[in-house]
Amino acid sequence: MNLLLISIAPVAIILVYIYYRDKYEKEPISLLLKGLVAGMLIVLPVIVVERAISAGLPYIFSEKIGMAFGNAFLVAGFSEEAFKLLAVYILIWKNPNFNERFDGIVYAVFVSLGFALVENIMYVFSNGLSVGISRAFTAVPAHAMFGIVMGYYLGLAKFIKESRSKYMLLAILVPILFHGIYDFILMVQIEWVLLFFLPFLFYMVYRVKIKLKEHEENSVFKYD
């Protein structure tokens, strides 16, 4: 019971925070739950793709640093963020509830944390309570931040039509970059590189705070 609680609690806390941060026009609970479930369901195809890419890495990289790069940016970063974006796009791109920029953030976070929920349960039940506590302050918030960045650019792509291609590209590339750097720092297993882990986490927090505030301040419902 304790393991399940520590697996679910950080996800639930962040979801509630994002829901209430969307303060001018709340999204339908039913659609948000669909986003959460969609994030959970993409775990299966992600695993398949990750295994396929992992099998090919030894043919591309031979040294430890190269393998860490491949696992961080291609296996984890590309596979996970690509399926998250696909799920968000299918769920809301043409949905009338996607009617302001901040909505992109909300739905992307719900999909991202649906994925993170399943991943977290798997890690915590395999490795124990200490891993659950650690991930509550690192991996789970990181997935939320990847989702915020993705949703930020998705919101711009939706409502700035003349730059749609650019922002759609950024909606996938920037989360992959953040995700890849996060995982590479941990996977490369070089002590001095690990020194960058906490500063990078704080940098991500700083960046997503700016993005949240920007879309919040530019809400079309702010003065309704």
C-alpha cells in the first residue's frame, strides 16, 4: 500500500496543481481523464519502440558515452516524447475545448503524467520505497516539465497559424532535448557530470515557470 501511495501521490499533486493553475477557464474533467489514460496506454508502444532502438544502438555507438547518449536522447527522449505528442495531438488538436494557449500545457501535462504514473509504479514496485521518494522529487516533476514545454509550443502552434510548422517542430524537439539531457546526466555515470543534475533541474523549473506565466497572462479569458 505504501509503495502504491508513493507512486501515485506525486503525480496526483502535480495534476491538481496544473488543473488549478488553469484559472480562467477549466478544462472538462472527462477530457482530462482521457488524456491521463492516453498517457498510460502509450507505455506499451513506447516499450516496443524503445526495445527496437536499443537493439540498434550497439551498431551506432561503441563507447560508454555514446551508448548513454543514444539511450538518453533516442531510446528515452525521442520515443517517449514522440508518443506523448502524438497522444496529445489526437486527443485535443481539433477539439473545441482547445480554445486558448494554456490548454496545450494542461493536456500535455495530463498525458505526460499518465505515462509517468505507469513508469513510476513499475520503478517503485521493482526498487522500493527509497526510489519512490527520490522519483517523487525528480523523475515525476521532470515528466511534468517536459509536458509543460511541449504544451507551451503546442499552444503557440495552434493559435499562431503563420508559424505553425516552427512551433510544432519545437513542441517535439525541446522536450526531447530536455528529456535527453536529464537522462544523459544520470546514465553516463561520470561523477563530475552528475554535478550538473540539480542545477539542470532548477533550470527546467525556472524555464517552465516563465512559460506557464506567459500563457497564463495571455489567456483570452483573463478579462471575461
